[in-house]
Amino acid sequence: MEAVHPAPLLEIEGLTVVFRRERERFFAVEGLDLAVGRGETVGLVGESGCGKTVTALAVMGLLPRPAAGIAAGRIRFDGIELADPRAGYPPGIRGRRAAMVFQEPLTSLNPVLAVGEQIAEVLRFHLGLPAGQARERARALLAEVRLSRPAERLGDYPHRLSGGERQRVMIAIALACSPDLLIADEPTTALDVTVQAQILGLLGELKRRRRLAVLYITHDLGLVSRIAERVAVMYAGQLVEAGPAAAVLKQPLHPYTRALLAALPGPHKRGRRLAAIPGAVPHPGARPEGCAFHPRCPLALASCRRERPPLACAPGGRAVRCPVTAGIPAPEGPRS
Ligand SMILES: Nc1ncnc2c1ncn2[C@@H]1O[C@H](COP(=O)(O)OP(=O)(O)OP(=O)(O)O)[C@@H](O)[C@H]1O
Ligand SMILES: [Mg+2]
């Protein structure tokens, strides 16, 4: 009998997000396809402004309105449509079955409410737990995210915690209702490398224990190899490469992914100048004709200036938006 593949938990198809401001109109995300399976971690990678957070906000139904809207595409969560403009965002998903951890915990936490109260509030609101039970569960959640002396910390205000501790509290809040999907948007960028490693370790442990699906957003391709099974690379609002993390990191196909890898520091590159990517990500309102990456691409052909390449399948469950390198692995592998 043929194996039946269950549908992914999160399925994004052709997602296009438009921003409108006075006479300006631009697509922050364009035709994005992305899937996250149950218990799977997918790394969503790209430079600043490429549309990672906008993608996450679309999934959570938190796009800033009326400036932003979903112009096209579908987002299905466990088979439930999240992007139907007529039906609106369905109840019971956000904060309950899908939760998000933001980059800067200080702006997401309420500065005048003790952290225990903030977790208990979520439990009362979503699950209707009585105060005593909510408090006990809040303590258990703080212990689960490995905050030391959890019972005492319930009464602490956010400013008394370190950056890493605040991020643990944010993760505890996100986990409060036992979600199936956690979207972590640059959760460790504000932290030093030691604390970053601890938070990554915690996420890995939680993902295994709770069979949590994680969409991990970062600009750091190196970090992805430590946490994600699959990786999706975005550039200027579009997916340019996707595939198993190990394969993409070992043999990146898209010139942009290759450039990101070459720009990564590493022990074997000590004392050598890192390869910076020349130029900058174009603003969505001023993207060039043809392939959006062509002005920065060392391999661009004349046709790349005119034609927008489609996302093409490559062997090994991979996809790449580049007619020059599609299916041709980098001759040198990841540059070291
Ligand atoms: N509220 C907003 N109003 C207008 N434009 C916005 C708004 N939010 C995002 N954008 C634009 O949408 C594009 C994508 O932004 P997004 O925040 O998704 O980038 P990102 O990939 O998350 O970048 P970063 O790594 O800096 O967080 C950017 O060009 C940004 O200027
Ligand atoms: Mg962002």
C-alpha cells in the first residue's frame, strides 16, 4: 500500500502581501510558498527587509490594518483557511494553536505587570483556568523554560530580568496553551552568543518534548543549521531557495544563498576578510526588472535583467529561483 503523507500543519501557497500608503503601493511578500510539517523546524532566512516578519504576521492574522493586506494566496493551518478575506481570521488559532515569540521581549511584555500574572492572564483568557490553577501552571511553565527559582520569579517585573530570562518568559507565554506551531521571529538577535545558544537549546528540547512545529525566522543562515531540518531563503519578498537544511548549507544553489554563506564568520575563516554582499536589498517599491537579485549577482546573464525566474524544482526535494544555477551545485561547495 502506498504511504499516505499527511498534509503539513502550516501550508502557505502563493502568499502576496500588499502595503498601501497614500499613493505608494508595494508587495512586501510575493507569491510565497512555504510549508511546516508537524514537529518540524523550518528556518526562514534572509536579509533585513526581505519580508520574513510580514510573512509571520500574515500567518498570525496580525498584519497592520488598513495599511497591509493579503492580496493573493492561501494560508492553511491544520486544514483551516487563515487568509480568506470574507471569512476573516478564524477564532481559536492565534495564541492558542499558533503562537509567536517576537524579537524584542521588552516591547512585548507589559512593564507594569509581574511575569506570573502575564502568563496567568493568557491561561485565564484562552483556557478559562481559575486564578489558583493558572498561577500553578504559570510556575510550571517557568520551570519548563528553565528559569531558575520559578516560584519566586512569578512576582518579578520584566525590568528585573535579564534579556535571556525575558525571552524565556516570552517562550513560556507562547507555550501556555500548548500550541502546535511556534513562530520565533529573531528570538535571539538581542542576546549574547552564550545566552543565544541556551535559548536555541531550549527551543530544540521543547520541540522534541512537545512535538512542536517551529518556524524559526533569522537573518543568520549559520544558526539555521543548528535548529532547522529545512530552510527557506527569501530575497526581496520572494522565496529564492528551499530544501533540507543540511543540503542547502552544504551545496547552496542560489547565488544569494551562496553569498549569505560566504559572508558567515567561522573558525576556519579566522583572520580572513569575510565576503560581504555588494549593494543592498531593494525597497519593495523599487525592485528591479527581471530577477530581483541580478544587480548584486556575480553570475547574472543579460536575460536575468529582463526575465523573472520561476521557482524550479531541483533534485533532493529542493527548489531554486535561478535559471543559471538551477540543478548545478556550486563548484566549490560552501566557501570557506
Ligand atoms: N508597517 C509597515 N508599513 C510599511 N511598510 C512596512 C511595514 N512593515 C514592513 N514593511 C515593509 O515590508 C518589507 C518587509 O518587511 P519585514 O518586516 O517583513 O522584513 P524582515 O525580513 O522581517 O526584516 P528584518 O530582518 O529587518 O526584521 C520591508 O520593505 C518593510 O519596509
Ligand atoms: Mg523582521
